[in-house]
Amino acid sequence: MVKRRKTRPVKLGKVKIGRNSPISIQSMTKTNTADWEGTVRQIHRLEEAGCEIIRVAVPDWQSAKSLSRIKKGINIPLVADIHFLPELALEAISQGIDGLRINPGTISNRAALVKIFKAAQSKKIPVRIGINAGSLPGRRSKSLRKDMAEAALKAMRLCQDLKFYDLIFSLKAFDIEETVGAYQLLAKKCNYPFHLGITEAGPVSAGSIRSAIGIGCLLRQGIGDTIRVSLTADPVEEVKVAREILSALNLRRFGPTIVSCPTCGRCQVDLIKIVSRLEESLKGIYPPNRMKPAIKVAVMGCMVNGPEEARQADIGLAAGRKEGWFFKKGKKIKKIPEKKWVEVLIEEIKKFK
Ligand code: SF4
């Protein structure tokens, strides 16, 4: 059981971050923000996939001016990501965004930061101080983790001077060791909530593994209040991976979890095909943003580990040749023929209480 770090809660639109709130999932659009209709369409796809907070890049005035239209067209909190131009942050705030992300490595002028923080404070908008290894202000030591934590602390001190406490911090690098080390250092110095991520993690396969290891390692230590998986791919993939990370650590459940064996020479059925059919059928019945019930469904390929895994799951099937044993709540219920496996499992999942 993960014991979460006690953090100061922050409200980002309708989503609470920190304290005991569920660890939220966020993503970032990959559209041109100035194309607000295209951006809203992508956000709708992300909402469908289970994204709970969305961030958009705001590199120019046209993008900044599109924010209120984007906000009106979506159902999840909108965060504007600003670099270099402080006036875009002020415009974003006046457009009605729910949160702001700034990077002290790209906006370092104290007077500009004070203006942004005061504007956010007056509108009760939280700000994420997003430190990134690729744009770290004033490197001082040979330790990347220490420099990242120090950059965060410097911004934190400025906000505290202004009595502005609605802050979230992130310390992202490609290197997992440095990222984890930086978050651990900062966790010892404050109780602000953390947004976790491994930056520039790469394409889907490698990036998912990198993110799962880095983010998972921190979450396992109780560190982290909201997560974003960064992938060079459709952002919907980021949400899917984020869900798997939280679900694997039992931090959140999003619907039926399939426990299935890899199969081997003992398996006498096409288990890969059966599990794929089950997975596809579940997607049709429980779209990601309304998945329920959160149960474990075991589908095992033979009688070696099958019966025990099936018994430990809420619903289980231990496959044999042409027929398999069906289990429910730890009890062996009945034998069912192979051609009815998926059908029976789906029926039982639907009526499971
Ligand atoms: Fe092989 Fe059976 Fe184990 Fe599946 S459950 S991997 S078929 S031994």
C-alpha cells in the first residue's frame, strides 16, 4: 500500500490536486493552439480517453487569444503553457484559463514573474512551476538534480514572499535517476503538490517504459499528485499509459483489469486471440471515461497457475482443452465450452456486484 506524501491541496478548475485527491491524469495537445477548433477536437478525444487536465502551448498572441474559445468548448480544466513572453501569460489569465505553467528557465525576470504570480493570485489560478533539465536557469553545481531542485526553491521563495501558495511543481529530465533524485530532494523541502513526468521520453514503446519506471518509482514512494506521460505519439496514447501506471500501482482503478498469462507450450487454446477479443469487447461496453466496474478478470492458459490466479481474481477462467473452469469470487463455479468463454466473461462482468 502506497503511503502518499502529505501535500497542500490545490484546485485546478474542478480538479483537486494534492492531499488525498486521486492522482490526476493530464496530457498536452499537439495541435496549433491558434487553430482552436482543431484543438478542441483533439481535447474531446482526450476527454473520451480519460484525460482529466489538458495543457496547451501558447507560443504567440493568436494562440493566447484562442484560449477562451477553447475553454468554452471543453469539459476539463485548461492549462496554458508559456515560455519567453510574460505578456502572453497575462493574456492567458485574462482569457479565463484554469491554470498556468511557467518555466523559470525561460521567464526569469523577477519583475515579470511577480506580475504573473500576482495576476494568477488575483484570479485564484494555480501556477505550475515547471523546471526542465533542457532549460535550467543558471546551472551552478555538477549535480543536475540539485540544480533543478534549487531552481524550484528559488521560484518558491519568490511566491512565498508574495504570499502566493497555489503552486504545483515539476522537475523533469530525460534521465530517470536525476528526475527521481530531484523530486526526492524537493519533497524534503516543501509540501506543495508535484506534477510528475519524464520529459522527452520518446516513442510509444520506449517512452511508455521510461515513463512507467520513472513515474512509477516516485509514485511508489508516495511522491506525486498528478502525472503526464510524454510520448512522441497521439496524445491519447499518453493517457492510456498514464492509466496503466496508476492502475498497476493500485493507486486508481479504471474498470476491468485483465490478468492473463503469456501462454507457453502447455496452452492448448489460442489464448492471445481470446484475450484480444475480450479486451476489444470491454472497450465497446466500457469506454475509458465511463469504465466500471473496477474488477480483476483472470484469463489463464492452463491448469498449472490457472485455477489459483482465477480464484484470486474477481472473475476468472482457467483454460483447458476445448473447455475451461469458470471462477467467481474465489469459487470454482462451472465448466464452460471454449466457444462461449468471451460471451460468459462479458455477461459476468456486466452483472458483477
Ligand atoms: Fe503456460 Fe499455463 Fe502458465 Fe499460461 S498458465 S504460461 S499456459 S503454464
